[in-house]
Amino acid sequence: MTVSLRSVGYRYAGASRPSLLDIDLDLRDGEVVGVAGASESGKTTLALVVSGIAPRTIGGQIRGKILLDQADVDDWPMHRLSERIGIGFQNPATQLSQVAGTVFEEVAFGPMNLAIPRDEVIDRTWHALEALAIDALSERDPRHLSGGQQQLVAVAGLLAMRPEHLVLDEPTAQLDPAGTRLVADAIAALAADGVSILVTEQKTDLLARIATSVVILEAGRIAMRGRTGDVLDDPRLEELGVAETSAGRLRRLASAAGVGGARLEAALR
């Protein structure tokens, strides 16, 4: 199963110029495609377009083709597309239902709306809570949690939906390193189960850990793409407003100090 974009461009309603231009991209089973770029490079817009929210929900003009498992989805309504492609936002307030009284009910909200049998909903919900180590919060009111905890609850809700394709727009923006590792592990587990995942992220260390390949956007266009290690080690990243990874920074500083070799590489692994 594949999500494919062919020469896709998108302009927000009232905007003077497109936010995406000539995007060609394939998202295949079990792949994690990382998307990075400077602010306003088009990362969030790409997430909205791949998920179908743009233009179905927010308007604007789109051109090119988006294919889901080789089927043109141009005429698909949002509810049909959302059954196949899940999306998570960096602000959990836009993701939570605001009607659930407990974290357990919040995470179960999505599967329940898919008319999944009750026992399976319960199983999926506990599995998602435990995967993100937030099962102890199951009886808490999600509206009274910290921003980081709400983010984990929102991601858990997506995990419980078990989508075929998943789009995550900076899913760890409000998380500390421990929470970031939990989300990274959950993404890796989903990919191992065959889910295709698009992740926009500023944290290049996270992309280095989970992404199969990385795309760098600049002014709405793909400026660079390739295998994760090749892209994230490219010295042009700084020019494109993308932070180098911790490992890359250590290699650069070590090289400048005349230090390197097998011991350095072993320490970085």
C-alpha cells in the first residue's frame, strides 16, 4: 500500500503564492519518511495535503495527483480518507475530542467511532496507553494534563486507530527527551507492522533514529532527499535551516580538534 504525490502544488486561500510546488513523493508500507526544513518551508502544509485536510477542510487550491494504493483520491470525502490516513498535530488541543472525561475514553474515542467491537476497542486502548507508558493516567481528565502528557494521549489515540498510513506533524514538539523516546519507539513499532508514516520534525536526532529516508523542504519545494544518513550528514543542511544531528556535530567538532577514528565512531553508535 502506497501514498503517492505526483507534481503536487498547493496554495492557501487568499495567499499570493503557493506553499507547495511540484512535490513528488512516495510513502510505502513500513517506511518512515522524515520531513525537515526551515520555518515556513512547507512542512505542515505537506502534512495537511497528504492527510487530505487541505483542501477538503481548510480550502485552498491544489493541483497534481494524490494516489492512495494507486487510486486517485481527488473526489474522496474527508471521512472516507480519514479511515485510511491518520494525522497527528503538534498542538494536542487540536487533536483531543474535548468531550471525553478520562484518558482511557479519549484514546478509545477514535476506535469507537469506527464501530469496532467493544473488546477490541478495550484491547487497542490499553495497548496504546502501555506503549507510551501513560496507562497510569487512564482515569485522569485529559483536559487537566500537562501539554506533554496531552501530546502523548493524542498520539495514543492515533495508535489505537491503527491506520494504514499515518501523518505526524512535529509529534514531539511539546515532549521532553523521555517522551520523545516513547513516541520514537511507538513509531518504529508501527512501521515494523507495515504502517507507512510521514513525520515532520525539527529534531534531527529523532529523524536519524526512526526515518527510512528524509526529505528537506525549501520554500515549498523538495531541496534534498535520500537515505536518512546521507541527507542528515550533508553539510548543506545549515544553509537550508536544518539543525545538524548531535552525532554530526560531535564528528565536526572532533575533526576540528584532530580527534577521530574508530573509538569516536564506536562512542557515537
